[in-house]
Amino acid sequence: MPNLKLRLIFLVLKLLFSPQINSLKYHDVVPLTRITNGENAPEGKFPFLASILQREEHACGGSILNQFLILTAAHCCYDLQNEVLFEPEDLRISVGNLFWRYGTKRDIKEVIVHENFTLGNLGFDIAILVLEKPIEFTKHIKSVKLNPKLIGSNEKLSCLTAGWGYRMLDGVMDQTTNHGLQFVEVKTIPLDLCKDMLIDKIDVELEKKYYICVFTGDGKGTCHADSGGPLMFNNEQIGILSLGMDCNNTLPEFYTRISEYYDWIMFNIKLKS
């Protein structure tokens, strides 16, 4: 995979030396949204988690809203190389198993991307997948609880996130998604600190409205194919993984705020349920 590695290095450099992150496209930064240095998830710990499959391979995470709807990131619904929205038949979901290949699969009937989302700009990175057939709830398949309250910009919260993305094993990246579900504890940080760490490359006003900033400082975080997964606080979802910088987690990562889009989510739940 030498060409991929070179491309990732180039994209990180492009991000760090760009005048403004707002000017980058999602395919410039999202391939670096990434669980690193995490733990194996025990069975039943994340019953609401879904694997988003692109052409039968795990590509992103998501969370179960109800028996027909899955919440994820908007960019997870795109073929980023060709900059086109996937057709519903190109996407599937898998739920109910620590290993996504053996989970319960469902086809997608409709892809609902936030009407203001574009690949050319950041923000509005949220989408809902409508399933062809309902999911049957069990002790290992349940819906997520959303937290509609605004998480303050300067709050420092200990949160959990989980996914099937790439892992760091003894300092070496395992570039597969066939392993069991991983989870990691991460911490939210003040957005002003986040801005300082990125050398003024992020528009703070954009952050405050759309994003929760997360950074642990100990190399823990997410990696490729974890995008779209939930940020959990007190067993409630407060964010959706949107943007990351490097799998070594030396820079902050960003989650779309559930509170900012709660009304949009509830409108579509009512419309499609």
C-alpha cells in the first residue's frame, strides 16, 4: 500500500499548511478520520452501533435510531474519489455482532443527507439511512439514546467512542477492518485550546456551531473507517465522528454536534418512521 501511505502523508501536510481548513474538500481530510490504542468491546456494550458497508466492505460507523433508521456522517454516503453520492444499492448496514461480517445485514432503501452538506465545505456532516426492512431488536441490538442538550464549548468530558476502523498494534498500523469491535475513552477539550493546537487553521465560529473537539494527548482516538461512529457521554450520543488528522492522534479530532441537528434528526424520524 505504498501509494496510499504517500497520499496520506501528502494530505496531512496539505492540511497543516493550508491557509484555512474550510477551503479543503472532504476527500482531502476525511480519509484521515480514524480506534487507536483502544480495547476489545465486550458483547452488548454498544448494542446501538452499526457498521456501514460500502460495496460489501466496512467503511464507516453509525448508530441505530430505530428499527428503520441509521444515523451516520454525510461523507460516509459518498464515493469520495469520484465525489458522487452512493446509490442506496451500494450501501448496506450490519448490526448485532462484535464482528461486522457476521452481523445482521439490511439493505438501504434511501439515503438522506443534510440538505446543506457539500463535499466542498465543512459542516452539516450528518445523514440518515432508511432501511428496506426493519431491524429486529434483541439484547444485542437496540436503539441509541440521543442527548439534545448543548455541550458547552469549554466543558471537559470523558466520553467513549467505538468502531471497526484501523488499529495501531505495537506502533504498527493494522490496515484491516476484520477485527472485533474496538472502543476507546476520549476527552473533549475547550475549542480555544483546539484552535491553538491547530495553529489557527480552524474557523472557531464554525467549530462552536457544528463541532465538538476531542483530544486525549496519549495517542488514543480513532482511525480510518471509524467515521460516522458515535461519541457517547453518560450512555447518550452527543456527537458523530466527522474529521480527524492522523491515526497517531497527535492532533484533535472533531465530532458533529447532535444538539445542533437534533431537530433535523427528529423531523426525519417522524417523516420516515
